[in-house]
Amino acid sequence: QLQLVESGGGLVQPGGSLRLSCAASGFRLDYYHIGWFRQAPGTEREGVSCISQNADNASYADSVKGRFTISRDKAKNTAYLQMNNLKPEDTAVYYCGAEHMSVVQPMCVMTKTLYEYDYWGGGTQVTVSS
């Protein structure tokens, strides 16, 4: 079964850190761009970050620049989102997606929605509260 599974969410105080994982099973992430998205209650899902297939390009939403870092580990077939200096407004369900790279799109694109990716997971809850 081809799937992505997010993990690492939880409850953290403002200023704290979490590292989210996005593990693939049934396929290799080697040729896929990875995107992280989040959705807070009553809001639309938004793109947080993406990393290209060869990891030489990463992009971030303005709201998380300087605080979040996306990475990938091909040996572990997993992508990560390191989140530092978390704020209450970061509270959301976080999702990852995988999009197969192509000649016409060699790098990830932040404007894509989660459902434009080829695979996505069920999400992990992140709550930032004191």
C-alpha cells in the first residue's frame, strides 16, 4: 500500500520546538518533491514549506521563515519539518504531500495545493499553548 504517514505532533508551549516526520511506505521518495501544509480550525489549508526532489531547493511561507526548516533523508525514506520558536498561531493539523518530479517541474512549487500532490497523509495535530 502506497502511503505517507505524518508523526511528531503534540502539545508544546510557545517558544518550544517540534520535529514532524513524513514517512513513505510502498514507494521511494527519491524522485518526489515534498510539501508540508497545515490547516487550523475554520481556515483554509495553507502551504508551509516544500523541498525539491534533490533537496537543492526549499521554500517557506513568510509566516514560518526563520523558524521552520524542511529536510529529507533518503536513506530513511522520510522528510522532516523542524519547527522552532513555535507560536499559538502555528496550531493546526499538519499534512505532508509527495509530488513526482518532472522535466517541466524540476523544483517544488509553493503555490500548489495538497490535493495537487500525488500522495498525502492523514495529518498530525500540533497545538501550541501555555
